[in-house]
Amino acid sequence: MWQRLLSLLAACRRPLVVFDFETSGLNGAPPVEYAVAYWAPWCPPSDDPVSNAARRMCPPGLTYAGTERLDPLTTIHPKAQALHGITAEMVKGCKRYDDLEVRSFFLSLATGSPDGGDGIPENGAVWAGHNVAEADIPWAQTWGYLPGAGIPAIDTQRIFRRLVKDHPFPLAIDLVPPGTRCPAMGHGLTPYNASLTGVCTALTGDPFPGAHAAMSDVYASANAIVAMLEMWE
């Protein structure tokens, strides 16, 4: 099913971008970190340390992965810092979150390119991640990273909620042998929890390591998409 999705996107020349932001506070406060992983089958894979490391953690066919810390130009709220562990000292000297280069990076993916790496035009990306429809995409629009409308999205939280309606038992039960205790329950989490940690636990039996670091959340979202597509199929 994953390969079928990539083939569909390749046919219409639209890359898939799985992304995540860690922010300086709640409700769309400026970002302190972003991470992206994208699949564009017509482009040669990037040979850099971040992309090579991501290939060991992501579904097959990855073209490029990148992450960057940003100066939010505001105080990092203690509750946000407790989640992602990024301090003011860590972003000191980093690019401003509203830097033209950062905005241009996201906008270029959203709008496409007349040269997709082989001289053939590339259309705007399909964006994917956990809760992106209600959080990351509207936040990115307010920061000037994405256009104000027409952003196609694959949201793992919404897919998970749909799957829960179709399955009368916790999703993990569908993935373990009959008579085996649901492994997700050992973590004290409900397998119907629609957070990214809850989704990964329900699908695999364990939370994905490194939660609330932008790149780790990208890895988790990408693998959740694959698992849920296979289950849906």
C-alpha cells in the first residue's frame, strides 16, 4: 500500500512531505525546531548524514530529510520546554523563525518547482504528519511558511480515529496472535489514545523512542502512516 501511494504521487509529480514543528509555547507560538522527510521518487536520494540516518528509521524510498533549530524571538514557555527539552541557550545564534530562507524552503515545497530535478515540473507537495490538519498546517500558515489555502494533507490522527471506528477492539489486538495479551496495555496507555505516542503504541506495542523531538516525531508519523495504510487495506 505504501508503494502504491508513492506510485500515485509520482504519477502526478507531487512529493510527500512528513513534517513536524516543536514550538516555543501553545496554540501556534513560534517554532524552535522543525524536521521534514520527503519522498520524491523521480529525484536522486540525498547523501548527507541526516538523510542517511533517516533512511534507517523511515519507510523505503526516502529522498531527503532535514532538521533545524530556530530562534522563536520570544520566551520559550516552561511547559513547552518540558516537552521538547529545547532551551533558550540551544537556539541562541540560530536562524530566526521568520528568516526568509526558512519560509522559502517550505513555500517552495508547497508551490512546486518548474524543475523537479530532471527538467520536468514538480507540483506542490502533499503534507503529512500527526494532527497537522488542526495544528502544524494552520500554524505554518500564520508564520508565512505555507500558502493560506489548498494544502493537501494526510493526518495520522484523523486516519487513526477512522480506524478506531472500524475496529471494535484496540488496534494492537489486530496485530498480535490470538490469545496474546495486547502489548500496548503494559504501558498504561489506552490504545485508542489519539496522541502520536498512543497511536504508535497501539500499532506496534511500544511508544516510538524520542517523542517530542521534531525528527523523532517525523519518523513515528511516517511509520504510523505505513502501518495504518496496511491495516486499512
